[in-house]
Amino acid sequence: MLRWVIPLLILANGAAAAANLGVFGPTPASGPRDSAPLARQIHPERLSVRPIVASESVDVPVVGGPVSDPAVQSTPLAQ
């Protein structure tokens, strides 16, 4: 019943390999490359790390502080 699927997949695989090798002509991605992404790259030598001061922090959790009870309401299950 599905014997025709295997030859079809083999043909599709061959066509994809041929297209990848450039048999049908150059791919659109093989054209001139855009240099704008290279200009927008982040240079690690230009980055600086500084500590966060309290006035700049918004929702910084306090590590080791008391944990508040969650706002969850629960009732026992009826059996």
C-alpha cells in the first residue's frame, strides 16, 4: 500500500541534494553578503561590568530573607 512512498522519498532526497549542490542554479543566499549584521555585533572589549546600586534595582530578591506564605487558599478534599 505504501510502497510508492519510499521511491518518492528517494527522489525528493535526490532533488534536495542536487539543489544543495547547485545543479538548478545558485541559491538566493549565495549572492553578495550584507555587512550590516557584522557592524552591529557586540564587541566584548567594549563592555564593562559594574555592580547594581540599590536605586537602580527594582525587583531584586533578598537571598536568605524570610519567606512569606503564598497567597493560596486550600480546603480539605471531600471523601
